[in-house]
Amino acid sequence: MKGKFISLEGGEGSGKTTAIAYIQQWLESNNIAYLMTREPGGTPLSEQIRELILTPRKEPVNNTTELLLVFAARAQHIAEKIQPALNQGLWVISDRFIDSSYVYQGKARNGDIQVLNQLTQWVVGENKPDATLVLDVPVEIGQQRVIERQHQDRLDKESTAFHQKVRDGFLERADAEPNRVKIIDASLSLEAVQQQIETQLNALKHAWSDSEGGA
């Protein structure tokens, strides 16, 4: 029985880490075997590529370079971690996946969507998430949370205009694929955010049980 694939998305400071901890708790309480992972990253090689992408540096990072590094890490991630886990029946929870590429390298960096589509077809193929939960907060809230962090990466330090494009991009992804991409209002209380997430998880579990005979 194939597992379910869920990705968590959102701008910087949207609360993905807290949401992922709640999802882990929900999976354990429902006795669902799972794998937690992230992008860029997820395997030793992909984690090395992550460091190349996110480390602040004096040399400007070409947009095409960033895009290709992200997809190189993703190809390794899918082949070595995501596909094997799903085939074993595990639910895979990924902190970011393909929608981040369309938003960061596409919308925010004015990337070529046709190129993104081609790379996605080549590298991702049929391995799109069953559900994508987008943690949405106004940019000013997200940026204030980022300021409070002890560590900020290269993307954290982008301009407010860049982060607004990121937020707009995720909302556009939800408009384009409403059956897969679900907006979670992360500006509400923690309890309210968790209730929204639980609603989506319960719907996935119900569909999984009906279609696959899962528990």
C-alpha cells in the first residue's frame, strides 16, 4: 500500500516548524508510519547542496544556478528517500517541495515558468504531493519572526518586496490547484492553526483508507 505525500510550504517565518511538529504528533496518535524530510536536502548529498544554496556569500548567486542546484538536490531526494518510503507505505512529510521552486525561483526571481515546467516533468514526474499545506501569514509578521531567530540564511535576508512576491506566489499556487494546495491561516492562534491542519490530515486519512484499504 503506497503512502501519502504531504508537503509544507510558506514564506519565511510562517510557522512551518511548529506545524510539522504537530503533524508528527498527529501521525503518531493515528498509528501511521511516516518519514520527515526537507528540501533542499533530505539525503547527505542533497544536504550538501542545501548548504551551497543557502549559505550567505559575497559572490552573487545566478538565478539559473540556484534553480539547477535546487532541482539537482530534488532529483537525489526523490530517488533515494521519497519514492522508497512511499513504496513502503510510509507517509512522507516534506518541509518544502516543488511549489517552493515555482514561488522562489519562478515568481520571486522572475524565472521562466516554461523551464520550471520542463524541469518538473523531468525530475518530479508523477511524484507530486497528495496535499500541500501552505502556512500563510502577512509578510510583516513573518519578517518579525525571522528577526527573532538566532540564525538567518541567504533567503531570510531578501527584501520585503521579494517576500511579498513569495506570499503572492503561494496564494497563486493555491488558486491554480485548489484540490491539492490548501491555505492554512497561520496568523491565527496556535490552536486554530492546528485545527485547520487536522481537518486536512483527517481528509487525507479518510481518502487513503477508502482507496487503499489502509487503517
